[in-house]
Amino acid sequence: MGRCVVVGGADINNYGCIRDNLRADDYVIFCDSGLRHKEQLHVEPSLIVGDFDSYDNPQLDIETIVLPCEKDDTDTVFAVKEAIARGFDDFLLIGVVGERLDHTLGNISILLYLDSLGKTGRVIDDYSEMEIVSEEAVSIGEEYAFFSLLNITGHAAGITITGAKYPLDNGEITCEYQYGISNEVAPGGQASVSVADGKLLLIKLFRHCEEQA
């Protein structure tokens, strides 16, 4: 089973950067107004889902699941759950971080949901890549200009950072004191981040991602 890419309706300004992270064999789900990115992303939907309250149903000859407007799950959350039901374990979410902070935070929480199920997930926007650090250590290469660690679950202890400008040994980051912002990979090396107890949101800022239409 390959990777599932879920496309939301948040703004994408650097399509070239996003396209660089897509694969020819991706299973791509477009959510409602995420369809406005179809031409610029140069990909065709494998599945379309949405309540179409913010974008007209294009009535394409592609499997489409029409959702009710009043529901608990957002279109993006529904798309992820549908992909899980179809057997996918690896996810990339794009067009899910933008002006709506409520949707942004809700979509980032999908990474926690996937992690709780033992599945992998990443969010990519114009500037950064996000993922959850939990049971397995995560490596960070020099292609990222900065990286930040945020506690978004309430508890994160036994944090170790190596190969970075600001190392950490058995530290703790609380929601009240987010001091893990803007770290850097040490020159000529590779950083590693792990957490013994809890989870962290890792945000890696791209170093080379020139704006491309």
C-alpha cells in the first residue's frame, strides 16, 4: 500500500515546493475546496470528498463522497479516516495550514490521531514540514534551516536533542513554557530528537524552497 496525500483548501503559495514532495504513485484525496489546487499541483484526484459548502462539486468521473454540511468530522478528518479504512498507513497532508487557526490546529491534531494508531503522518506548507515525535527518534538533516519542538499534548519529558546548536539531555517542555523554538542542525551533521514520555510536535523549516508557481 502506497502513501495517501490529503489536499485541503487552505492557501498554497509555493506550489513548486509542494510538488517536490509528491510521488507519482500517491493516492490523492481532494477535500472540497482543495480542488482549487488541482491544476497547480499537476495531479488528478484518486478520490474526492466534501460537503461542497465552499466549492462546487465538479461532477468529475472520479469516485466522490458527498458529505452532509452538519457533521462532527471536518472534510479533512473524514478523508483521513476513509483512507485508514482503505488500508493506508502513511499520510501527507497539504493545504491544511492557513488563515483559519481553528482549522489549522484541528488539522495538526490529525498528526496526533495518526500517531496514536501507529501510522505516520506529515503536514507540509509553503515553509515547513511538521510531524509528531513519540516512540521513535526523528532525524533532522541540514536541508532544514531551523527546527522547533512544541508540546501540544500537555506532557513531554525525557527529551533529548543531539547534533544541534542547542542540545538537550533528558529535558522537559511544558505547554506553559515552549522554549524549544528555532534550534539548528550543527554544521556538517544531523540532529536527532527523541522523547521518552509523551509527544512533541516537530516543525522543520525548509532551507531551500524558492517560490515557484
